[in-house]
Amino acid sequence: MLIQTRPDPSPAAHERVYRGLRTRIMHGEIAPGESLTLRGIGREFGVSMTPARESIRRLVAEGALTLSASGRVSTPEITNDRIEELAALRSLLEVELASRALPRAHIALIDRLQSINGGITEMVERHDAVGYIRSNLEFHRALYLRAQAPAMLAMAETVWLQLGPTMRKLYGRLRRSEPPHYHRLIIAALKAGDEPGLRLAVRMDVTQGLRLLTT
């Protein structure tokens, strides 16, 4: 007699917790240096300790969380060295992605970027920091997908993940009243087919704000 066993739900549970935490961190919903506990994660997502623990392990490996010698799990603290390193990575990766995307930047993409930028304006007006960060990353992702460089984009997204709490801190420092100035320059350079202008606008956009946190 064949006995059918029920599938282990933990892989699905682990992936759900991992994706949920990853999104929260990337969008700045968790502050720099904030502690997380297995019990708290389990309560939030309605899972046991095992998927919570596995999700934390993956996020620590990606640099989104830190694990101290005492076992404390938290988002990384803001330091000048960390900001400088991640800003440099964003500049290297995203300028190259934008440059590769330019030959495929047709009118549909430009319209999409303009629409996203309009949404960013709404988030600024509502003082919605998480919505602002989410829409800002959507703007960049929409452009970089046209680069057709998935490995490079995956690296850029890992940097975004590590920067999420820092971006939330930056948003509070800037007290924005309008969408990023450099987004308009990015769109203008795409329309003109201006590669040097596009590279400069992307570099300034991804590094300018971060530099303010080191002053």
C-alpha cells in the first residue's frame, strides 16, 4: 500500500518570510541598527522558528542583516565607510547598466519612467518615505531591465538591499519637497540619446544624497 505523505510546508514558508523581510529592508521599513528576533519574525509572518531562522541566515549572507557574536540580529548601523563603499558600488554598477540600456530606451520606456516619476511626486507630497523609496527603486529597475544584464542587475539589487535602512535615514535628512532632480535629467538624456549626459545624471542621482549622510 502506497502511503502518501504531505509535503513539507517549510520551504514555501521560508521563501515567503525571506521575500517579505527582504522587501521590508530594501524599502526602508526597518531602521538602521534595529534588532530583529526569531520570535518577532515568527509572530509577524505566522511561521515557526525554522523558516524565520533560515530567512535570517540568507539575509545575513546578503549583507542585509548583521549577526553579532552574542547572537543579536539587526540591520547594519550607518557608518561613513559603509556609505562611501555602497555609493561607489551604485555608481559603478548603475552607470554601466544605464549605458547598456540606452540603445533600447524606446518611447515606451521613457513614458514608463515619466509615469513612475509622477508617482514619486505623489509620495513626496504625502511624506510617504517607504513609498518614495519603493517608487525610486522602481524607476531605476525599469531602466536597468533594458540593459539585458541580469547578473549586473542582481548585484545592484543586493546593494539596494544593503542600503534600504540607510535610504530611510537619508529621506528623513533631506525632507524632500519634490522628486529627485536627476530623474528629469536621466529622462532628458534618454530622449536625446546622450550617453555622457545619461552616465553623469545616473552617477549624481545614486551618489549625491548618500554623500550628505557622511557630512
